Amino acid sequence: MKTIALYSIKGGVGKTAAAVNLSYLSALTSPPCLICDLDPQGASSYYFRITASKKFSSDKFLKGNKKIHSNIKATDFENLDLLPSDFSYRNLDIELSEEKKPQKKLKKNLESLSDDYSHVFFDCPPNLTLLSESVFSASDIILVPMIPTTLSIRTYNQLIDFFTANNLDRKRIRAFFTMVEKRKAMHRDIIAEYGDAPGFLRQTIPYNSEVEKMGVYRAPLTAVKPNSVASKAYKGLFEELMAGKAL
Amino acid sequence: MPDLPETTVIKIDPDSAAISVPHILENTPYSLSFPERQKTLRHYFDTFDSKAFSSGLTVQSEGRRISIRESSSNRILASDTVPSNSACFMAANFSPGTFSTLISHISRLRAFCRLASFQVESVKWRVLDCEEKTIGTVIDESISCIESLKKGPILHIITLNPLRGYSQEMGTLRKALQGEMAESDSLDAAGIFRELMRHTGREPGDYSSKITLKLDPGAQVHESALRLLRFTTEVMRHNEAGIRKSIDTEFLHDYRVSLRRARSILAQLKGVFDPETANRFRKELKELAGRTGALRDLDVYLLQQHDFPASLPPILRGGLTPFFAGITSARKKIHRKLDRYLSSEEYRKLMSEWEAFLSITQLPDPEKAPAASIATGKSARTSIRKSWKRVIRNGRLVSRETKDEELHELRIDCKKLRYLMEFFASLFPSDRIGPALKQLKQLQENLGEFVDCAVQLEFLHEHLDAASRNGCDPGLAASIGGLMTRIYLTQEQARSTFHASFRTFDSDRTAALFEELLTERMYK
Ligand SMILES: Nc1ncnc2c1ncn2[C@@H]1O[C@H](COP(=O)(O)OP(=O)(O)OP(=O)(O)O)[C@@H](O)[C@H]1O
Ligand SMILES: [Mg+2]
């Protein structure tokens, strides 16, 4: 089982869009796949039309194994399951801080799934919290979407610094540019500068209104419109990711 | 993916008024997707001896897909595309994968043949919740016999498949459906299969080459022997078609075992039949066995087509290709000959005379057959005891060098004892005969291995001789040499363990087992 976290300190950068589309592609080509919605806002659960069972909550999530197992739900797509988030997840950080080894908690909780899925995607909430630290140690790849702006580069560097300061392996971080608008000079410049830097994937995701429409389709764009420009870009991104030696 | 939720199959009386799934669901919070209608042919497959069914599995094809399902849950364990010759198949007809692995697990030797075909008219809906998320599927199927489509459906079922995480929601639906139908019945795939088979006049698992007769210890042994012979003859008859069509090698094998059993009864139950008639049939059946022997020998090699090469170093493996090609073409010829014989007037006459003999229930002349009226229980005890003692006596005579002939002969003695015990098994409590048979089987395994190796060595030697007369290819010679060495090692291994395995059989413990088995007070 390989784990991939869609993560960034900044919000609204396309984490959920990438998690939803990449997990669908993964279910197609290297099934089965699980997507874990770790964001209390539940955006990826929403895209798959799934709500958590009434009994599911953050303390169940922290209890792990059995509780997680029984709350996994099938999406409408073959070989793709989802662990829905719940609004109670907003307390995850506080609850994690009461655990003995909060950084290891997620990894431990998911151990029992390792035979069931070939890939697990985490859709993370923004910010740098105890939960993100737990995600960092549980993930084989930390995939960071970046809108090509100088501010994004700054937060990306903050992440690298955090990894270095905490003795985490920064080689697991992969960044890619998203919501790219070719007509914007700053986008072009930043991509020219960082596009082939180590840890950056070559494939970029263009700004495309089809992606926004996923909220209307309530399904991965790669499933509904596999031939749209954005879908093809996600496919390229997925293939590049799989070709990389980490997966 | 892990533990899938449970499927429910609801059976509906096909004659009852039309059931409308959409109508029933109106009072639930769920809605249905646009229906997908389909009309397909469904074929069920199994081996001649119902191996899939007895392993709790069903094998069925619809369109180009063939699947193996767990009967209790209807869950598909593996699926593949139907092979081009779709009436019969074996694991080798599929490309390697879960499906072919499962097929060979169910049976490595037997072919899967089409049992029956049905027309299935189905309507499939996805069940949607208020977010239009699919929570499962409902399939409404009407199944009709291909042979009698006009009669209409023979089975009407509704299947509910919840998606993972939605068992509870689908449970609401199940209740609604079951509540609406007064006489609904829950079924599993095995139940459906059995019910469909019943409509075609078949009972899954009705064939077995094992002797399943229940004998009466008080009946005259003549009557019991006839019943046994009729049984073995029926098994032979059941297998004729499969031999002639060359469906798999087990048809001939079962046929030969039954034939050998029949000969063994005739030979061992002395004084039960008029000796003149018995000897005549013994001779004829022996000839019949002879006619089938060559084909079986070749089958045995062809069954080793993968194991033989695999046991050789890679450079020698290729040499066996012409060897197997030769056997394959020889088999074709010999099979054609046997096929012709089985359809001949000569065979028909032999079998009808034999069957006529078996249908005469009148006791033979007591002068000629003095033992015919003895009680079966007594006869069983005496004959088994005699045969057992003979194995012990001859086994003890086997020299330190364990010569080939000694082991060959002892093997035949063991076989005779084995057949007797199997004929009469139903007379004894199974917890007594079981352990005694087990002891015998262990000894037989050792002897069987030895003799099989001897036969193979001889065959390979002859093959090599014949090949060298025609200017043998050195690759073939080397491969066969390698094979012979390996077989020889196995044979010597069997030889060297003979005395130890015989000692186990010739032990006080085994003797006590047999004594207890053969003491009269055991019968009730
Ligand atoms: N390539 C794209 N082109 C156009 N719109 C996009 C693209 N990717 C994402 N969006 C839109 O941008 C918004 C934010 O995207 P998304 O929810 O995926 O980001 P996020 O990083 O998960 O946000 P959050 O931090 O709130 O979880 C959404 O409305 C989404 O539809
Ligand atoms: Mg998000």
C-alpha cells in the first residue's frame, strides 16, 4: 500500500480537486484505491456524494482499525472507496494532542488497511497542525499543489524548512503547479524558474472552469469528462507520479 | 476489497401477479436510476462429478463473461472471457490469472462442461439516496429454460446488492420488498442453481465413482454381489460418452477402476456365481480392460506434461517436446480405435450379455455355487480376513533386497483387499473401517509409487529404444535419460521405505483394528 497526501499550508489551491481526480485514476489503473477525507469541511466526500454515518466521528477515527473499517464506503466508481470526514474532525488536533504519539497515530490507524488497498490518498485540510504532522509520517509522498505565485513559493519553502527542522525526509515532498494561467506573466516566469527544480513535477494543471464544475457533477472530472484539458493534465500528473521511483 | 456486504436474493412465485420494484420503493426515501434491461443466455458449468458444486461454488457464463461465484453469497470470486470452445474447458484454456487458478483448484484433472442453459431477462436499477449517491443495485430476473421458452419463466428472483457501507440503507429496501411479497423466500446462488437444475431434471452431485451402496448384512451374498456389479457397470456406462468425446482423462480412469472392481468381485467371491459363467465374464472383462490400457498409459504421461520438464534442468527440458508430441499423436490414434470399439456391435453385445447376467436374481445351482446363499456380512468378514491375511503373509515374505516382482505382487494383493473393503464398507461402522482403510492406503501409496516408477521406467526405456532405431536426437535421449534418473531415484526411495511402511501395517495395532472390524459382534 502506497500513501499519497494532498497537502499544502495554503487553502484553496486545488488539493481536493487533485485528490479526487488522482484517486479515481488510481482506481482505474492500479486498483483498489481508498481516499481519506481528513478535512472537516468534507469537500471530497461531497464530490462523491457521501456523508459519514451518523455514528462516525473524530474519536472513532482516532480509535482506528475496526472503526475505520466499518465506516469506509464504496463510491459510485469501481474499486474506489472513501472514508468520509465528519464535522467533528475539527477537533482532531485537540484530540491528537492528548495522544501519546500523535505524529504516529494516523500511520498506526491505517495499518490494518494495508492489504486492502494498493493506494491511499489523503485529502488534507490546510495549515500546519498536529494532524499534518501525523500525515507527514504516514505518507510515502506529500504532494503539494501550488498556484504559480511568489507567495506560494514562500509557503513551499516554509514547508521545506519545517521538514528539515523536524528531521523529516524532504525527498518525499513533490510539488506541482496548478490553476496555471498561461496568459499571466508571473505564472510563466515562476514555472520557468521552478518547473524543473528537484522535487517539482513537470506536468502542470491549467486553470480550467471544468474543474470548478465538479461541484455540479459531483464526480471526478476524470470520470465524467475524461477527455477535457484538465482531465488529461491530471492523467499526465498521475502517470508522472507513478513513474517516479517512490511509487 | 475487504468484506463486501451481504447480497440478498428474494425468490418470487413466478405465477404470482407482476411485482413492480419501482412501485414498492415509492414509500422509501430512495429512488431508482433509469433501468437497464437485458436479455442474455446463461450457461452453468461443472465437472462431471460436480466438483464446483461440492466446493460451494457455481460457475456460470453470460455473454462473453464467465465467472466463479461463492454459492452462499453469490459473490463473484473471479471472472474471465469465455474460451472459444465454450462447451467444455479446463484451467489451461484460460490465460494465467485468478480465474484459471481457481478452476484448477476446483479440479486439476476434470473438464468443466456445460450443464444447462437458460434465458435470463433482467432489469437492473441503481438505488440512489437523496444526494443521488448509489447505495446498491436491485436486479429483477426472470429465468426460463432454453428448451421450453414458451412455458415462460421458471424462476423469478430479485437480488439486492448493497455497496460497501450501505448495508443498513439497503436493509430498509429489503424490508419493503419482503413486506410486499407474501410468499417470498431468501435464496443463495446454490439454491438458485439447484432449483434451475431440478427444472432440467438434473441433481447436482448425482454422479460419483465411489461405491455408495448400502448393503444388508443379512441378505444373501449373491444378491449383494449383483448389486455391486450393477453399480460398477452403471458407472462404466455413465463414463462411456465422456471417453468417446475425450472430454477429460477421468472418464476413462473411472471406467477402468469400475471395470477392475467388477473383475475383482468375480474373482474374489468364490462360489458365489456359477464358475463357468463367472470365468467367461472374467476373461471378457479382462480383454476389455486390455483394450483401454494403452490409452490410459498415454494419458498418464500427458498429465505430466508440465511436471516432467519442470523436474529437469532447463537445458534438458526442450528435449521432451518431441516426446510429448509423439505421445499426443499416438494417443489420437489409440483413442480413435477405442472410440470405434465402444460403438461396435461387439462391445454392445458384450455389455448387453453382461447386463443380462446381472439382471438374473435367481440363485445359481448350489452344486456349482455353494457360497451364493451365505449372508453378506459373513461372506464379507471371511473374504476380507482371507485377503488381509494374504497381504500379511506375502508381505512378510518380501526379502531384504525387496525384489521388483515381490513388490509388484504384493501391490496386487493390497489392491484386492482394498476393493473388498470398499465393496463391503457399508456393512461396517465407518469409524472402524475408516482407520483400517487408512492403514492399508498408506502401504498402498508406498507400493503404488514403486510400481508406477517401474512402469514409467520401462515405458521410457522402450521409447528410447524405438527412437534410437530411427536415429534418435541426442537432445531427446539426454532428456529421457535425465527423466529416468529422476524416476529411478524416486523408485529406490520407495523401495528403501517399504519395510518400514509394511511394519506399520503388520503391527499389533493394525492387527487389532482388523480383528475388531472382522469380529461378528460388530454387526447390528
Ligand atoms: N485547475 C483548476 N481550474 C479551475 N478551478 C480550479 C482548479 N483546481 C481547483 N479549482 C477550484 O478552486 C477551488 C479550490 O479548489 P480545491 O477545493 O480543490 O482546493 P483545496 O486546496 O482543497 O481547498 P481547501 O484548502 O479549502 O481544502 C474550487 O472551487 C475548485 O473547483
Ligand atoms: Mg480541500
